[in-house]
Amino acid sequence: MKPNTRRISSSDSLYLAVVLLPIILLIALFIYYPAVDTFGQSLTNRNLRIRRPPKPVGLANYVKLIEDDEFREVTGRSFKVVIITLPLEMAVAFGIAMLLNQRFPGRGVVRTLTLLPWMLPGVVNGFLWGWLLNGEYGALNGFLYQLGLIQEYQYWLREPEHLIFWVTVVQTWTRYAFPTIILLAGLQSIPDDLYDAAKVDGAAAIARVRFITIPLLLPSFGIALVVEFIAAFQIFDVIWTLTAGGSVGGSMNPFTKTLMLYNYELVFRDLRVGLGAALSYIILLMSLAVGLIFVMRVYNQGVQEQ
Amino acid sequence: MNLGLRGQERLRLAVIYVLCAVVLIWALAPIYWVAVSSISTRQELYARPYKIWFPSQPTLESYQTIFTQGAKFRSGGFSPTAHLMGTGLRNSVIISVASGGIVTLMATGAGYAFARMEFRGKNIIFLLIMLMIPLPIWVSLIALFFLMSRLGLVDTLVGLILIFVTLLLPLSVWLMTTFVRDIPSEIQDAARVDGADRWRLVYSIVLPLARPGMVAVFLVSMLTTWNNFLIPLIFTRSDDSQPLTIVLTLFIGQYEVAWEDMSAAAVVTMLPPFLMALFFQRYLVRGLTMGAVK
């Protein structure tokens, strides 16, 4: 125990007040108070289109949503996005991490350029891919046509069944850098001796990956999956510019409407505040388990490992 | 086939560089294409089949157009757009720099408190800040919108900055706490025995040593704010406060589709993050992975 830490001196408490009070105030006022208020509103039938004072309706909004076909459809779609994105993203990230784990001249430059897409605005990424996949003049068409792989230009973003697939591709492109970094750090912590020993024992390259690399990377995959689950589950920006139609207050493409877009639509376009508030709490419940794993890790590292 | 040691090494490098090429095409092709589009003439860009891959006469006309005319995007629309790029750029710069600066100062002060001081409620305050990270933001956003309306802060830069600072706090406080903890405490203890109070200690000993951490927090906060779309989508209405991410979507949704001009707008929107990612990537990666990778 260090000296001077048992008793808080008056100068210390002044310091604490100055640095912590603004933070506590901001978080209380902008995060926790609104969160409680939103919950209160989810128990009313508040609708800004209808000029009447909101009445308490109990859990009616929640029941209405759970029984609603559109809600079920949108929820299913959100999970579909997650289920396609996560394996796709992990495969891309694992491949790139294995490559960047090799020693070769120019590795630093390749690494820097590889991580670029992650740091660009999501709305720009959606736009980039929308233009790339454009049916009239898009580069993908030009490229494939030039290679002779397609006979005529394709409208990649026309078929509703294909849209979700392209959404997951763009989400993968936006986010793969994060799992790549985590997996690369994991790879670099595996001691070379293990591989050398396996080589001596005659294990082939594939076997070495299968029995050494992947098992030892499992914790890294764990971190990456938790973070990427949150990111994919809350997808918004990319869809907005890729397929949603993108105009404020306008109609939204129903085939790529995920939970976050649905929530935006309910509250800020349809002005059904009570219903939208209930939806936000249902989303909270759905992501709670994964979120808690994440926060416990952060918390344990942040405060207790001293 | 026996290649010998040098031959094997050459083959290994050849395979690696081929794979690198594939990875770089995947990572950079969409960016390259939009950059090329923004400096192409419409005739070349709209050629079918497209087969140029670099304009024969590169032109900056699209950039000039989006900053000076703009109205082209909204022919028949209701609001003039000629100055939207200019105001968008100004708003993006103001909110990113201000949010980044303020949150860095706040997080440094708090990071020291969490890393080096003992006080009642420390754990619970830290937990309440960190709980924000996985909290789906909608839970707060809905009621926050009505709160901001009552406070008259909707569609103002001040309102946006306050919200961004709040949202950036958890990551920033976490980073600064770990950074300050990594500074050897012997130096600080020596200074305390000499009777330096907390302010002096933080200002003259912690601040200089924590500078790399502060730079990381500032850059990450700036980048996150610049790239954000949802917050301004909800809390802005006019060019008084709309940043570039919003302006870009206003261009996309309009009547005339001018891909070369929209590409120029996209390039302007992503240029600062792009440059930051090229030149400060070390800091950004460290911050964005919460210091998990150093």
C-alpha cells in the first residue's frame, strides 16, 4: 500500500471533483437519464403524428412488436447479416493475418494499406461499393466484361435476395481489419519452437495450422467475434448508402431493413416514439449477453489487474 | 524438383507477393475506382464497356463543380446546395477537432484518477462509464433527442460536440487509465514525497510521459467523430451543423445522378481519414483496438 492513499486530502478531493464531475454529469444527463426516459416512453403510446397526450399502455408496445410480422422479418434479417458476415470476415482476416505474419520486404507498407478501409467513414464505404456494383457503369461490370467472364452488364444490386449478400460483403470490407490485427497479434505470440518441433515430427503445413495455429488462436478469435458481433448487429451507415435509398425521411428499401434502420424509421420517420422506444429495449436485450462478456473483459483489465 | 535453398526462398517470396497483390486489390480497388471516377470526364466514365482504368485527360472539374455549383444535384429541389460542401467541411473540422481535444483533456485527468488514486465509488464510476461501450445507442438516443430539443441544442455544433464527447469518453478514459498505469509510479511517488499536489504532479510529470497516449486518444476521437453518420443524421437539420457524411448522402439521394461529382464528394469526405490512416496508423490501431495490440 502506497503512502498517502488511505486518506483523501482536501486538494485531492478538489482534483477528483474537477476531473470526474463533468464526466459523471455528461454521462448521467446524456446516456443514463435518456435511457431511463426511453424506457418510460416505451410504456406509452406516444406518437407525434397524433395530437393527443400519450397514455400509459403497459407492455402493449412490446407485445405488439413481438407479434408483428415486420419486426420478425427485420430481426431475422439482422441475424442473417451477422451469421453471414462473421464467418466471411473471420476467413478473410485469418488469411490476411497468416500472410502478414510471414517475413518479407515491404510487409509494413502492405500492412498499412491493408488496414485502410476500416478507417474510412461507413457511409463512404457504402457509396464506394454501390458505385462499384452499379449496373450501368460500375467498375465490376467493366472488369468482368473485359476478362470475358460476363457477356453483358449485370445489375448486381437489383435482386432482393442478393442484396443481403452484398451488404455482408461491404460490412466485411469495412471491418475485416480489426480481426486481422487481433489475429496477427495472436499469431505473433505463438512461439516458433512449437512449429519447429512439429516440423521435426514430420507434420505437414496444413496439420501445423490445424493442430497448432488454430487452437492457440482461439482466444483471439473470441475477442474478434464478440466485437464484430456488436458491429454487425448494429450495422447502419453502410446499408444507408449501399441499398437503403439514403434520403432523410424518405422511404427505405424494405429488403435490407435491419433492426437499427427499422428503429430509425419507427422513431424519426413514422414518429411512433412509444413503439420505437420499446424496440430499442428489445434490441438491448438481444445484444445484452454478448455485450456483458465484452464489458466484463474490459472491466477486469481496466480496474482489477493492478 | 530440387530448387536449392535460394530457389526455395525465391519461390516463397513470389507466392507471398502474388497473395499480397490479391489482398491489396481487395482492400484498395473500391478506393481507387472512386478516385479515378472523381477525375474522369463523364464521356470516359460512362463508356460501355468501361476499359480505361485511368482517365486519358484527368480533370478536377468535378471538384470545382461540387464546391461552386452544387445546385445540379437538386434540380427542382427546395434548398440551394452550392455551399453545402463548404459548410459541411467546416462543420466536420470543427466538431472533430473540438470533440477530440475536449475528450483528450477530460480523459487524461480522469485516467490519472482511476490509475493512481484511491477513492470511494471508484469501481462503480469506472464500470458505469465502461457499460456505455456495448450499450446499443438507440436506448439513449430516442429520449436524448427530445432532451436536446428542449435545451435548444438540436442542429447546433455545440450540441453535436457535447454528444460526441460523451460517446467518446469510455474508450478514451479506458485508454488513458491504462497509459497512466504504465508510467512507472516511482517517479510520481518521489514527487509526492516532495509535497507536490495532484495538479502539479499531473501537469509536470504525468502529462509529458503520457503524451503518446494522449495523441492516440486525440487522433482516434477525431477519426471517430469525422466518420460518424448516425448522430448528425438525428441531431442536425440544416447547413448550420451538417457535417460532410450527411452532405454526401444528400447528394446521393437527389434527382440527377452525377457519379463523377458524387465521387468527388466522397473523396473529399474520406480524404482526412485516409491521410490519418496512412500517416498515423500506429496510434490509430493502438487506440481503436483499445490498446490490446501495442
